[in-house]
Amino acid sequence: MSETPTGRLLTTDEEIREAMAAKEPVMAYQDRMRLRPPLPIIGYNADIVRIEDGTTFLRSATTFYTLSEEDAKRYEASLHR
């Protein structure tokens, strides 16, 4: 299933650090295919990004987006079920 991401694209280290500090869930995509459910970033370096479930992604092959406002509300609601 492919989809078009609607959140903010994270490309720089600063953007990744901000999302990480806010524990903001991100979606990882390769082309237009979402790879994992949205989860916060727990670590990164120049080559990789690691999300909360331990999955590691190559930064050169993956794009990362924050959730749109609508998706963020659904995500928060799912945490409180």
C-alpha cells in the first residue's frame, strides 16, 4: 500500500533532534511505502535513524515525516485506549 505523507519532512540533524526531543512520532517511508507504524526516534547518526521499537533505517534510503495534526490526534487517541 502506498500513500502520500502529509506531515513535516525531517531532513537535517536539527529537525531530527527537535522531533526526538519532543518524542514526536514519525513515519518512515521508502519511496511512498510506509515502512513501520509511527513511533518516536530514539537515536540517530549521519547514516542511520533508530525508532522506539528498535528498527534501524538508513537515512540515505528512507525519508521521515512527522504526523499531520489529524494523524497526531488519532495517534494520541490510540495510546489512551
